[in-house]
Amino acid sequence: MRWLLVTVLLVVGGCGGLGADTSGALVTMGFGLPDEHATARVAVFREANPGVDLRISEGAFDEQQFLSAVAAGDPPDLVYAERRKLGGYAARGAVQSLDACVREHGVDLGRFREAALRQVTYQGEVYGLPEFSSVRLMIVNNPVVRAAGLDPAALSTSDWNALGGLADRLAVVRDGRVERIGFDPKVPEFLPLWAKANGAELIGPDARLDDPRVVEAVRHTADLVARQGGWATFKAFRDTFDQFGANNQYVTGQLAAMPMDSWYLNTLATNSPDVDVTIAPFTDRDGQVLTESGGQAWAIPKGARHPELACRFLVTMTDTRTWVTAATARRDALAKAGRPYGGTFTANRDADERIFREVFDPKGNPILEKGVPVVMSLQDKAFALPPSPAGSELVRAWEGAVNRVLVGQQTPEEAMAQAQREAERALKRVGGR
């Protein structure tokens, strides 16, 4: 296995509590060093643990590779992945409980945001420590909406019947060609948000993918796409967006409104800080604020060679002081490059309070001045998909179903009935419910 290829002798000086015969590198999986948020925190750990041979195996997380390594008894010491996946791995016994780890290091789990912690908690035990935390919100293109005679501040996702008319009014489709998307529902990725807005859960003991409320959410969002040129044309046009550049869809007027992950505010703040947008919460059908939490977490795989060191690492990486150090380093590096710092949103509530009190400075950037308060107001109101032994398979089932509806292969009822059958088979395979 590839983990053996990086095994080296661990210098145990300064590692306290480890026997002299302890050997091997402390190896991570799924984590990279793209910016100061990563490098500064790793530096904190290395400075406090100079005798540890930490190996950051950069690269995207590979689920199959991870599960195969665990099954072969040759896993990395730490895994970094989406929280919704880690909860599933806990349910399948692929990662270890961290209850003893957090007790030994005096970690106050109450500092973590409830939705994030719930995703990595299975049968009352914690199996991961959450890292970053993003939420989903609405971003509205003010000039486009005003040109249609509408008030951007009044645009709402509560009235589903009205959303169809809104999309018709804001979209531009000529001769079968989409020239502007009026409202992008962001499916299949955002189906959990739309289902929750209609009162339905996608994962849980009583959840069913063929629930009429889920079917209705699929029909509603697919209809929004169909009335704006149909999926093939809609997606082809959307794929032309300079989403991460200065000529993004808000600057060019190619999009009127969509729900989006909060991290995208940093992209707008950097590349088009003067673009005129309204940033507001998504709402359910009763008009109540609704958002979904997402992010990553650290866990220790079953069979890890150095669980004590791995525990020390993940506790350090999610510690309040470590986050503040990283946020400061990120802010200063961006300032040197002439770029704004949009804050660091984590699942550690204490860390965020300090970061936005001591470190954050929007420097007059209008996107950040408008958007950051909205994100902060949503963090503790978010829901998150709960852990399931077949979490990844369930996501694939409902996303595949929505895609079949979008391309016209099946009706919403047919697609979600098939998705439910696929979900039941997946749960049966892993012995879950």
C-alpha cells in the first residue's frame, strides 16, 4: 500500500508519552497546503511537536482509496473529508471514536456549531472534529432585477408558485438560446435545501426519497430549469460563466439570482468588489430563514498507527488559538497581495468570535460589508445532513434521480421511486437504516 512507501523512523524526542519503539510518519489523507489557513496551522503543530515526522499527502480525498486502505489494515493516521462523509464512515466503523481523545485534551465540544458536530456524531459518540463551516444563501443581481421592475430586497424563495413567474420575467431565452438565467435553483447539489424548505428530510430513520414533499421539490426545481431553455441549453450556458473571474455572471448580467455557498462571497469581493448585489438568506415555504451547513472534518481511521499523535494533531488544527493565528496569517498575506480578507468561517464558534473581533477588516469592501453579517447570522441556524452508513450512496441516488428528471428521462415520481429503491439496497448492504 502507498502509505507504507512514506513510512520513516519517527524521531520521538519531544513527543511525550510515546514509547521508544514507536516508528513511522504521521500521515494525512485528503488535506493540502493551498494557503495560510493550512500552512499556518500546520506550522503551529510542528512548532509544538518538533520530533514528529508529519507527512502531508496532498491531493483530493479519494473515498475508495481510503476505504480500501482501512479494509487492508493500512490506513493513514488522519483523514480530512467532508463532514457528511465522515459521519457515514463512523457508522460503518471506518473511523475511530474521539471521545477519549477530546477528554484527554480537555476539548470543549460546546464550542463547535451544533449542525457541524451533529454530522460527525454517531450513536452518541464523536468521530470527527469539524473544520471550516459554510452556509447557503441568496445572491441577487440588483441591476438585472431592477430592470425588470422588481425590488431585489423583495425577492424570496418562499412562494414557489411565484418563483416560476419570476424566472420567466428575469430570464432571457431567444430562439432556443439562453442569454440570461433568471433563477438558478442549483440542483441537483442543493436538493437537500429545497426538500427541507418543503418540510422533508433526505436522510434519517423516517426519511424516504420518494416522499411526496421531496418529489414536489424535484418537480419545482426541474420546472424552473425547463422554463429557462431546458437542462442541456441551461447548463451549456451556465458553463460559459467566468465564475471565478472579474467577468463573472453578476458583472456581465448573465444571471439574475441563485442560492450559493457562502464561500463565493470571497470570490466576488476579490474579483468584482463593486458589483451591485443583494445578499440575503434563503427561506422555506413558510418564509422562515433556512440554510444548510457544509464543511470538512478531521478523523482518525480505524487501524491508524499513531492515534495519540493523530489526536494531538486534529485537536491543534481545530483549536481557537490556532485558528486565530491562521486567520491573521491569511489576512496579512492577502493584504500584501492587495486583496481583501473576507474572514475565516469555522465550525468553532469561539474561534469565529475572536477572528471577527480581532482579525477581520473589510477595508470598505462592499461585498464583505454586506455579506459577512449575513453569513454570521446564519451559522447557528443551519441544518446538516445527519450521518448514515450509506451517506455517499444516498447522495448519489438522489443526485442521479434529479439528473434523470432534468434531462427528461423520468418523471419526478419515477426518478425518486428508483432513488428510494437504490437507497434501500445501499442501506441493506451496509446494515444501516
